[in-house]
Amino acid sequence: MAITKNDVEHIAKLAKLEFSDEEKEKFTHQFNDILKYIEQLNTVDTSNVEPLTQVIELHNAFRADEVKPSTPTSEALKNAPDKTDEYFKVPKVIGS
């Protein structure tokens, strides 16, 4: 199946894009080159190849949940530029 200039114009219209005649010719050739490459890939014998969902084998990368003590409030607020006894103070960002 070859891509024609009319196909490129139709795709451009669907994508709401405008191209010059030179660009349409260029895209027609590029699309056809892509299709030729896909045809070449279709000739490869993959009958003994198992289908993959990932290129590399993945393992669960999550660590186990562990209960740990949290940072004390005084330690968390130690370097805060503006604070109260228990909270960070930040500038108001929502209008009154």
C-alpha cells in the first residue's frame, strides 16, 4: 500500500495542519519509506520468538513497607525561615 499526496493532504486536514506542496511531496516520500521498512520487518521469521510485553525482564522494584518513626516536628522546622511552634509559615497565595 503506497501513500499518495492525497493521503498526506487528508491526514494534514484531520490534524488541522497546513503544508506547502514541497512539504506534502516530502511527507509522501517519507511515509512510503516508512511503509517499505515495515514491509521489510514483516518478512522476518518470528515463529520461534515468544511475544514480549517489555524489552527487558522487569522485577518488582518496590521495597517492602516498613514502619519507621517520622521526623520530629522540631527537627523538620529547624531550618524553616518562618514558622510557628508546629507549622511552616508561608506567604498567602489565595486572595482574601
